[in-house]
Amino acid sequence: MIGTDGREYPVPSYKEVAALFDRNRELVERKVPQGFDRVALTPLSMPLPLLIDRTRAAVLRHAGEGTIFRTRRSYSDPFEPVRVNPEKTVWVWETLRQAFDTDRLVYFPQEDHGHRKGEAEYQGQTKSEAINNKNICAIPGWSVGLIESTPIMPGPSEGTTRAGRKQLEIGVSPREYLRTLQGEAYKGETGTTLEDFITEFLTRLETTNEVSNDISDNNALWCLGQYMKIPYAEIVPTGRWHRPVGRVRLDMHRTGNKRCTRSVGAATVVRLIGLRKIA
């Protein structure tokens, strides 16, 4: 993979990933019983426009092969084909597109409690800083983590509690989700990024022939791992499959948005920590 900085970042080897799990044994043994049972490799350093191009090509290829279906709740459910818009297969809000791979898009925001009530601000990292942060990218350019293998996020009052942690449920604003993640039960988790969303979308499409995060299933995703401030609002990205028009949609909404909560939820990533270099 070629990153936004022009450097090459080889795909992590099995040996490297296994070593990370050994190094993060305490974290893994705490989070697996909570439901984090799938490994996720995210090319965080890859330029977002390139990831989007890969998504467009994959969706069109599956459409041409007749192998693109609605998200199933269970592997025993029947396949239901979805239509694909061949002209606008991936739609991106222009303000978000202009912020791709720039310092305007803040990664892994944390609420700054030093601000007055009603004037919330969020501190975080640039993409370059995140890529070089061993707490985020344990292997250069790559985030290695654990995610929940839940194809459709639980609705209100549907989440289960595992090992003291309750699943995040649809129906909460980004600001409220970020506050929830400060709780002890969610220690070690971070919000997803657009890079995580796209990588997981492609992974699911290639392994099951299904789309992900269909807003018609009330399953669109807040990308809580990113944040941006514009003149009139503080906003967070969303990723979704927009079934009525047959395409992937990437846009942003306010951190306190309550109108979208019935159809947009949150997922997290437990990112393994890499070995810091000794000077």
C-alpha cells in the first residue's frame, strides 16, 4: 500500500499480527468476552480517494456478476439482491471530500472539558499523527484491531450485556456515544473512521457478497473516530449503503444530531498497541 505520505506500507504478516496479540494479551482477554471476536486490518494511511475508488470498482464488479445482496442478520436468511447505481456508485458530500487527508478532519476526538457548557470542542490528532501513533497503528500504516461481528447493530433496548459491557444501540447522538465510550466497560475502544468503514464494507462484500450499514435497515454508521468543525456546526462523518438509490453514501451530521438517531448507530474498534521504538 502507498500511503498519503508517498511511503510504502507492506500488508502485515501473520507473524506480525500474532506477535501483536501476544503483546496485547491482557487487552484481548478482556475484550473478546465482551463480543470483539473478529480481527480488523485497516490501511489507515491509504488516501481516502483511493479507498473510495476501490469501493466503486468492487460494487460495480459485484453488480455485473449479479452477486450483491442486502445485509443478512443471519447466514440462514435468504439472499435479497440490491440494485446498484452505475453512474453514482459512491456519493460523497463535497465539504467532506475537500477535507479528505487534510488536517481539517480530526482523528479520534476527545471532548475538551475545559470549554464552557454548550460550547463543546473536541481535541484529537491529524491523520499523519494517527498513522505514526503506535496506539493507533500498531504496524506502520496499519491499524490492527478487534471488532464485533454484528452485521446489524442492535436497536433501542436490543443490546446485550457481555462481561459487564452493554452493546452500543441505535438511537443516540454522536456526542452521547463519545461520552459513553469514556466509561470503564468501554476502555480500549475507539470510534470507527471512514477508513475502517470502507475497509469493513469491502471485506463483507468480498466474503459474503453483502452490502453493509444499509440505512433502510436502520443500520447506517456514525464514524466516531473522526470529527470536523465548520463555521456553523461540529460534525461527524457517516457511512451507509443507501438502498433506495443503490449506492454508498458518505456525508456528515452534527455531533448533537437527534433526527438521524433512529437509523444511525455506532461501532467501535479495539486497536492493538504496537511496540514503541527506543531512541
